[in-house]
Amino acid sequence: MSPPLSKLHRGSHLGRTIRFGHSASLALAVTLAVLLSPRAWPVDPGSSTSLADLTIEQLMNESVTSVSKKAISLDLSPAAISIVTPEDLRRLGLTTLPEALRLVPGLNVARVGADQWAVSSRGFNTQYANKLLVLMDGRSIYTPAFGGVFWNAQDTMLEDLERIEVIRGPGATLWGANAVNGVINLTSKHSKDTQGLLASTTFGTEDQPGVSLRYGGAVGPDLHYRAYVKYFNRAGLVDAGGNETPDAWDSIRGGFRADWEPSREDLVTLQGDYYSLHTGGNLTTPLLVAPFSATYPTDNQSHGGNVLGRWTHTFSEKSQLSLQAYFDGYHYHVGRGAEARETADIQLEDRFALGGWNDIVWGLGYRFTTDQFTAGPQVSFNPASTDLNLYTAFVQDEVTLVPGRLRLTLGSKFEHNDYTGWEIQPSARLLWTPVAAQTVWASASRAVGTPARVFRSGRVSVAAFQPPASPVVETALFGNANVVSESVDAYEIGYRIEPARNLSLDLVAFYNVYDHLSSATAGAARLEATPSPHVLVPIDFGSSEAGDTYGAEASIQWKPLDRWRLTANYSWLQADLHPSGNVAKGSPQQQVSLRSYLDLPGHLELNGFASYVDRVAFVNTAGTATAIPAYLRVDVGVVWHPRPNLEVGVWGQNLLDNQHPEAGNLNTSGITEIPRSVFGKITIRF
């Protein structure tokens, strides 16, 4: 990390050192030059319209594509779907993708450490939540090694995001395996919407600093491009005693996107990213000698990159063909071990109308991934390297039963993977619009989660101890080649209404029946000779857990004034699983949030976010449960626009308490807590 040039100390946890490196000094110098310049620069053509200016009807008519792989309005989507926009990120000063997902009802976002989050939909939240599929511009960022997402490696220039669409509930019919409880689809803007130069710098008690630069241009009227570079240096969080933890992290990332439109019917996109990531943290590992465990800091370097190409040909408003291919490679290192992975993926999709009643979309795909694991002090794989193949096909038909009133959508995904063979994931969705501004929808679907590599061929050391008059005993989790895919049969019903021009209500209820959930069963003890003689008690991964979950989600949007918009979300979750019992696998039973966007005179904005998260029970790899208490979080920020091209913001986060925990960490016995923080951001557009 860059050595500090200056230090600023404040009281309490706000007193953690703010370090300004050369990159922040350069960005601040550029900012001052623009402020002193007499020239009034034009507004970036890709900048967002203020959400506070939009009517509730306009917000409900926002287009989404994740439900049907075509653009349909939000209020006519037969699924529980929410949108997070760049305007949300800008107003609330959000600087990471996981923090943006706190705005979505039914999603639980728990910060594990400075660089790690647990994110899941409708239960089963852990550090590697394996029932939520995440895609970035059609590229899967779900890891098949442990399940879930390495959130600290997922980033982009947030100002270049078009939207984040989140489906709560299965999305496997279109998106495939592991879309069990939800799909997160991150979509970036067309390069012609990001022309010119954008520079921003963020600095505060955690960001020390962050700097982003992006330039977009054109080669003639049909070819637009952009390139960006982003750097941040973030401080570690704190332990229960308020001491800074060794999980500070920094990253540099760059990327590009080019969009070529050789004709009115064709669009060719080429994009790519590369990143280098440096993280720290604590690792607790068992020892075969007294004191039988040790906790020590780790220093980890990771890097990766990707390139994606997509061609889309539009025949008509109801007919479109697209071909997409990408390559993704990374070397990810944590204290437990290291993973190197390369993935190649190709997908073909075709949409066409059949008569006046059917809108059909179908597709084919193939994915090849190869990995290489380096054993660490706690995790190893046998074999250390393997190749996996995935073949996919899907078809979905949207049938108009009564024009403008009743639609039925039927479809299924067919997949073949090297672990469990063929998987079929069908769905049926019915949407009824009885009158204007009211929508009723219902769905029934099946989805599966493919076993992660660690469940099939991994070994994870859990604990070591020495009973009286006995040799040392070690317990370890072992993969099981007989593990099968987890499955869910999901049933949902939803209702949307806009009772007044300034008010909308979105209600969802769901019931999920799970089978073959991952479990762990102790095996027969045996002697193991290496690295020194000891008794090994194996705990085998299995697929013996089952049960059901059910709950409800509500979202209300209200504009009491033309320049003021409020959004309130509520979610309730209940689980009945066996043999583990009535535990929602690390997710809270209730969550409540309130978001406020207010435009003030003098080119000022006052924005706020408050959320209550119920208590949860964190279960570590040894099966020990730790209670994480409920917490109330309040963030408030002021944004000022002194010029059309200049934005200055200051935010305070977690303002109500000095610190609080949100989740346990599978890598260490200690629990990291999130402190109160403040930061500012300056953004300039040329």
C-alpha cells in the first residue's frame, strides 16, 4: 500500500487515520483547476436524470430485461424484480457493488470484513452463498469452486453501470443452474452514453483514497468506445475492542468497451477488464500440537481479467438474434489456499414471434472451465486440477391469452454438467392486468444448484484437540463424489398497484420446498500418519437436508412532494429445515429499510438510508453457532452541484453506533465489526 503523505486524526472510530497518496493529490489538483477555470463545461451526455424528478408512473414503467430476456416494463414483469440505478449509487455515495444490494427488498447483505460480504436472497446467507447467480453483462461471476461470489474481486466503474436488476426467486429457466433463490444482473451502459472525460476521487475514514478516471470517444458516427482505470486503498475494519483489523485492501483495475453499429440492425460489442487485488485478513487454522489452533494475519495477492464479445442482429421489434462469447481467467489467493481458473463460454440466443400470440426465445450454450488449486494450511483438493464441461439449452414461450389483460409464460432450461448429469428446470408464469395500474402475477418453477467443487473433492481442516490419555484428534470436512444438486420447487404470487399518481405498492409472497440441501455427517475415526500421527474424524459432505421456507416482501414508493421521493421496503422470512431445524441458514427473519431522496434549493440534495436487520445465527465450519445481534443502520449524505459538470458529496455511514457486527467469518474465529465512517467524493465531467 502507498505510504501516507499526511494524517488526520479524529475522535472515536472516526479517528482512524485518513491517508492521502499521490493519486488523491493529483485528482484534487485537477479538481481545483476545474473549479478555478472560467469555462462552463457541458454536462456528460450519459449522466442520469434525477430520480426525484421522475413520476411514480415513470419509475414503474422502467424497462427490465432479466425476466424475459427482452425489454418489458417493471410493472408488467411476472416476477419479483427490483432495479438499482446509477442515480441510487450516486445519491447514497455507494462505492461497492455489495453495498448497493442493500437497497433491494428480500436480499440480505452482511459485511464479513473490509473486503468480504455475504449476499443472498430469501435465506441461506453465508460467506459463499451458493443459491444466488450473479452476472456482469452476461458473464457469470459465480465461482464453481466454493459457490457464491468473491465480492472483493468484482468491481467496475460504477458511473458506467446502466442498472442492476435483481430477481428474487428462481431464474433458472433463462439463466441456468445456481439461480436457485435469485439472479443479479449487472448491465453497463452503451459507450455512446459515456462520452467525454469523467474523473472522481473519494476520501475518508475508509477510502484512503479512491480515484477513478474514464474517457469515452468515437471513431465516426457508428463506433463509440470508452476506457477506464480505477484505484482504491481502503482501511481495515475493527474488532470487538475497536482495534483496526488487518483486512485493509487495495486494488487497481482497468477496462474498455467498444460498440460498433455497422447498420441499423446490427450491434457489435467488445469489452474487457483486468484487475490486481491486494487483501489482508486473519486466518485461524488448527494445529496438531498445543495450543491446537493459531490465528495470524495473511497477505494475499490476486489478479484476473476477462474479455467478452457480443453480436446482436435485430430483424424486427419481435425478432432478434445474438451470439456472445467470453473468456475469464483469474488467480485468487486467500489465506486458506489459492485457486487459478480459466473459463470459456459461448451462447446463442434467438427470439421470434409465432403468429400474433406467441413470443418465443430459445438458446444454446457451452462452457468449459479448468482449475488448479494450491493447497494452503487449511484447504486442499484431490485432484488439485480438473476440467468441467457445461452444455445448456433453453426455450421459453410467452403466450398472449387475452390481449392487454392475460399472459402465460412457459419454459424450461436443460443442462448437462460433469457432476450430476442432466438437470431440467421448468417454470410457468401467469400475469393478469385486471385494470390499468394494477397487476397480479403468479409463478411455479424449479431450480437446482450444482455442487461446488469443495463439496465433491475438497478437504477443509476444522479443529484439533487432545482428549485426556489420547492422541491428538483432528476433524476435517471431506468432499463426497455422491453429492447431488440441491433443488427447490418455488411458488410465488405478486401484486402491484399504483393507487395514486404519487404512490405505488409492490407485494410478493413465496413458498419454497427444498430437497438435497448440503449437509455434513461424521464418519468413522481413523489413524492418519501425516504430517504427524493423529486420529482423524472425517465429516463428509452430503445431500440429506430438506425443508421449506416461506415469507413476504413489500416495497412502497411515495412522492409527497415533486422534489422528494421515499422508498420503504420490508421482508419477512421463515424457515423449517430438517435436521437443522427452524434456522434460515444465517439470514434474518425481518428486514426493514427506508430511503429518502430530497432535492433542495441551491443545487443541493439531501439523501438518506436507514435499515433495520434482525438478529441472525452464524454457523462456522465446525458447526458452532454464534449470535449476531440485530442492528439499525443510518446513512445520511449531502450532495452539491456548484456547476453542471461538478458534483461534491459528503456522507456519514452507520451513524447511530460506534460499531456493530453483521456476520461471522469462515476464515477466522474472530468477528469483524463495521465502524461509523465518513467520506467525501468529488466528481468532474468534461
